[in-house]
Amino acid sequence: MTPERFVWIFNGSGGKFPSGVFFDKPEAIAWILKHKLTGVLTKYPVGVGVYDMALEAGIFTPKRDEQRSAEFIGRFSSANLEHYHYENGEPP
């Protein structure tokens, strides 16, 4: 299950929801710089959940029943996703 499409999602520091979604990384970076934002820009696969992708890639293996729960899967993210941190629009 190797996704062919990706989007870049920006999550502002302290935000619960994304504040920007972009097809192109340069477009996302330009927006972050324009507004001097602090947060994380992450490349997400389209059409597959990160939890499922991590399982298939062998990056994550559930060790407890809790790690198979809907609540856990709904919050799951992976440090293996390509991502960049920004502070006031600049990478630290």
C-alpha cells in the first residue's frame, strides 16, 4: 500500500485542527513564511490512514489492546512522516 498522492498539512502550534492543506510543498512554505507561522508542516498520504500505512510498513506494531482502539487509531500519527518544524515562519 504505497500511496501515490500526498498533501502537505500545516498544524499551528497549540491548534487542534490543521490551518492549511497544500498540494505543493513550496506553496505551503510560502504561506508559512508570509504569515510568520509557528507549527509543523507534514506530508500526509491521500486515501490511506497513517495507522494502516504504519502497520503495513512495519513501522508500528500494536502491543496492547488499547493500541487497536478507535480512539487510539483516530489520534495516531507517525514521526516517520516527512515533516518540518517552523518558528515565526522560519525552520529552527
